[in-house]
Amino acid sequence: MFKFLLKTAASALAFIYIFPALPGIEFKGGFIDAAILAIVFACLLWVVEAIAKVIATVWTISTLGLALLILIPLWILGFWLLPALALELVAFVAPDHLTIHGFLPAILGGLTMLVISMLTGGLNATAKCLEKLRGRD
């Protein structure tokens, strides 16, 4: 629960303070609106990742594994595009609160959300390691 609240708060702060600083992204609203958009972003990112995995699985099975020669490099080089697509979907779902002009600002915003996700996940892992060191499982 703490991890979810931390990620939501960090993402909401990104919507409020970081995204308006990026050229091409406009956010209108307060912290509650940003928190709701952060939750919507997390849900849409999960959907985008699930769809990408299903497409990759079907393509791999239908080509008897030969598609992996293309999919693995594509996944390694293009994993940062999934948050950009999810951010575009958030802007499509809530145009009154979030406006993105072009795909380059969406990529910059997606990279920002990717870094926030990595940092908050890393903080959670660090907290678990400290708990184990103290003897609490």
C-alpha cells in the first residue's frame, strides 16, 4: 500500500510540476486531479503493456519463435515507448486536464514517468533490504 501511495504521489507531483515545464505538455488542475490522472496512467500503462505482451506472444507462437529475432531487440530498444503511449491515452481520456502537443513531448513525459517508477520501486526495494537487515521479515 505504501508503494502505491508513494508512486501515486510522485506521479501526481510530476503532473503538477514537471510536465508543465516540458514544452508541449499542459496540465490544468490541482493535486487531486493529478492523483486521479496518475492512477489512470498506471491503469492504462498496465493495459498497454498487456496488449504488447499478447501481440508479442501471438506473433512468436505463429512464427514458431522466429519473431523473437525481431521482438527482443525491439523490446530492449523500445520499452520506453510504452509509457509515452499510455500518457497519450491519458491525454485522450482527460483532455480537460492534460494536453499533449505531438509525440516528442509524450516521449519526454513517458521517460519522466519511467524514471519516477524506477525511483519509487527502487526506494521500496531499499526499504525491504533495510527491514531484512534489522531482522524484520
